[in-house]
Amino acid sequence: MQALKIVSLAVAFGCMASATAGAQGGVSHAQFMQNAMNRVDRMFDRLDQNRDGVLTELEREAARERLAGKGSDASVPPPMAGDVTKDGFVQFMTPRAERIFEHLDANKDGMLSMREMQTALAASGRNADR
């Protein structure tokens, strides 16, 4: 996966904030996933414009257009077919969060250290102080 895309998704899942907060001991896989799923839940709620509990293709397309206008790809809804409930959205996003954690956890110790996050930021060309 391209480094910038990984970091963008990690930011979307809130792992940068988690890594900063847990800089001393790092962020565990469980902490990362809990934070990621909280972010996914909030993302669904933001995208579900009519609050009917179903994310339609039209709602996802509208979000893509809004975000494309801002030059951001961090929170663009992923491609899915048809209407999606919150449970379906979470099921779709969970493996993505797992892959991001696995990619960022360079030493495979089950923890994201501040050093691993800084390495990911450096590889993407982003500054850790932003």
C-alpha cells in the first residue's frame, strides 16, 4: 500500500491521536481497533445524511464529491455496491483497519509506538508536528 494512503487512512481512523496519547507505552491493537471502530461509527453517522440508518450510493457519492472538492482522500467512503447498513459498513471497514494496524506495526509486537507512527509519517512526506 502506498505510504500516503496508509497514513491518510490511519488519520481517518484516529490512530495518530491514539499514538500521541499513548506515546509512552504505545497503542495496543485493541486500543487501535476500538478507536478505529468509534471513528467508523461516527463516519457512518456523518455520511447518512437523512439519518435512516442506511448509507445509499447517492449519500456516498455526495460525500466523495464534497471531499474531492477539498482535495482530501482521508475520509472518502470506500467503494461498496448498493445500500449499506451501519453493521455492513462496520463489517466492510474492520478488515481495512486491521490491515492498517498490521502495516504500521513494523516490529509486529502488537503495539504501535510513537517511532512507528513517525516512520509512517516520514514515509508519507507528512510532518509529525502537524
